[in-house]
Amino acid sequence: MIKQLTTETFAKEIESGVTLVDFGATWCPPCQMMEPIVEELAQEFEGRASVTKVDVDQSPELAQLFNVRSIPTLVLFKDGKPVDATLGVQPKKVLAEKISSQL
């Protein structure tokens, strides 16, 4: 299950462990293409890493804080700090390797 993060919940959610945050929007076709991949990652890494989403229309201040200029942007956090980021549609394997490397 992918958690939807807001400005209020973001800091607490990423403060410890490994968290992948998918910055996107419901109207964005590439974001929609990433949806099943992100869902699979959430299931695959359940209990070991968190996979979350931020809707940039609902939380524009988070997008601005992490310099998200195009969507989808996927940012990997470890213990509250960004350690990696990718832009655009990514293969599941690439994202899984990035998550695994931080565990």
C-alpha cells in the first residue's frame, strides 16, 4: 500500500529508514505509467522500505523544497536525507536496485 504524503506528514514519514517518494500528479500520463511500477515496489519492499507519493498539486511546497521541476520525479531518502533522484518513467529494476543499495 502506497502512502500519500502531505506537507504535514512528510517529515515524520521519511525521518528513518529508506523511503522512495514519487512526486507526481493525477493528470500526468508518465505518472500514470509509473503507478503500477510504484505499486509493485511497495509490495516487494514492504517491511524493509517505504514507498510513498506526493501529489505536487496538493503539496506544491514539498515539490519546491526538493526542486521538483518535472514529474514524475522519484526521490530516495535514507534517514531523512535525499540520497538519489530520478526523473521520468523508470524501469522497476532500476528503482529496485536503488532501494536495495540503501538497505
